[in-house]
Amino acid sequence: MAINDQPVTFAVLGCGRIGRMHAGVLARDPRSKLVSVFDVNDAAATETAALLGVAKAANVDAVLSDPTISAVLIASPTDTHVDLIIAAARAGKAILCEKPIDLDMARVLACQEAIKPYDVTVMIGFNRRFDPSFRALRERVVKGEIGTLEQVIITSRDPAPPAPHFVKASGGMFRDMTIHDFDMARYLVGDIAEVHAFGGVLFDRMLGEMGDIDSAVISLRAKSGTLVQINNTRRCVYGYDQRLEVFGSGGMLIAGNQRETTVQSSTAGQTGASDPLLYSFIQRYTDAYAAEVGHFVDCLKNGATPLTNFADGVEALRVAEAAIESMKTGQTVRL
């Protein structure tokens, strides 16, 4: 369903760290108009609304019944996503929802069926596809610059482990953190045929006690035959490590880390020293989040299907569940 040439009007549901970031992006986007924000934590909603000069909605119903709001950006906890997506679709609102759709595949598939009757645009927030470097790398692969794609290495290392309250609701590393890498793998190589995952608790006893892991290496085989290796850790002392390497019959492409500046220092005590890596995902993917919103607005104005649609959310979770099964059984899981 296309929207006219007026700014797309938004409400943001969820005013935690990611929701506040999204609200700021929408407030700065020239083709969007942020109308209101809501959070069950009234203080967070009040602070965000005041910071951006927008209304604080009384509740979700007030947002969904407001005819001046065309789209909602869902950045609330994962266990609220399905209910909010269904309610927003019934209200005729376009939807940009943070990943994952839910932690349970049955609920995700039920949600997919529930929203089928409604002519609304739904996009899932896999922001890394919109990173300028990653997107340029993929475009060059598609153009054939390195010939037939044979191997992909995805490195994703968080600076520090998450807090216990986050781990409890996150669904574990594969559903929360690695799901971005599973989506990136699908973006680069297409659908996945086989998954083999190793995971362990190498340094954070708390994560182990909560049934999670802090380190993982996952091997994937795409239906095309391309091989993918993903390496993850929840602790990286030198910052937020985010890199891609793709290798083909005609060469290799690499998208490296970002730093605050590109200045390098060479002195008697060091050679080629650079600024530290950016430390948070919001810093690292600032441009990607802005491009993600811009793409969503483009889709609403043109009636196009988003690059990261509901089906992409389903498939990324499917790979995550296969990785969990593989890690538990020690077996390769075929999709």
C-alpha cells in the first residue's frame, strides 16, 4: 500500500536504548514525522518524548486508533512483538519491527498467518544489510567482481557480555546476537541448507548458569553450495568487531571495522596505530539505522516490498533454531 508524498507519520513503541535511537532517527529523517512514543515504563517514554518534542501516547490503543499515524516502529521487548504486529496490522498501520519477531517459531508462523488478510507493509529490522560497506560488498559480489562465490567469513564480536536481566529474556546468543549474522549469510549466499554449530562458556560463568553461551563458531552450507563460517563472542577487549570476508573464484572482498577516524600513527614506539574500534552497535551502525528507516519510507511511498520482510525474519529464526539443535546434539542439521 503506497503512501502519498506527505511525510510518513510514525509512532515508536518502546523507549529503551534501541527505541530511543530509532525515535531520534525518525525525528531527523526529512521524509518522516515522529508523532508520538509509548513505553510501559512511563519515565522512559516521558524522557524520550521531551527530548524529541513529540507527544507521549497514553497506551498502545491510543497509538493504533490515531488516524494521523501511518506507521509504527516496534522496539519493545521481543515477547511483545507478535501481539503488537497483529494489532498494528489490524489497525492498518505499516510496521517496522526490531528482530527477532519472536523466540518461538510457532508464534512467528501464527503471526504470519494472522496478518495475511491485511494490506500493510511489514519490515523486520535487520539493520546490517543497510550498512554502506556491507551493502557495497554484496553489490560487488552480485556484479561478479570475484567470480563464483565459494566462501564467506562473518566476524561478529560484542565488546562485553549483556546484563543478566537481558540474557533472561533474550532467547540466547543464537536467537539474539547471531540472528543478525544468519540474516547476513542469507543476504550474501541465499537460503541455507545445512547448519553445524559449536558453542561454549569460555569466560562468563553467569551466562553458563543462565543456560546461555559466550562463544560460538557456526558453519553453514548454502543451497548454492557456498560455505559460510560465523564466529561470535560476547567479549572483545578491543571494541565492537564487525567484519565480512567473501572469497570467490576470481578474488576476495573484505569489509572491515569502523573507527572514529582513519588517522594512523607511526612513532618510535608504534607503527600504524589507529583509533580504537567503535564500542557500541549504535555507534557502529549509525548510518545503517538511518538507511534502514529511509528504505522503509521508500517502500511505503512506492508500494514496494522491503528488503528485509517478514519471511526473512522467519528464515533467520529457522537457522538460529537449527544452530541450537546442532550445538545440543553435535550433529549437522539439514533445513
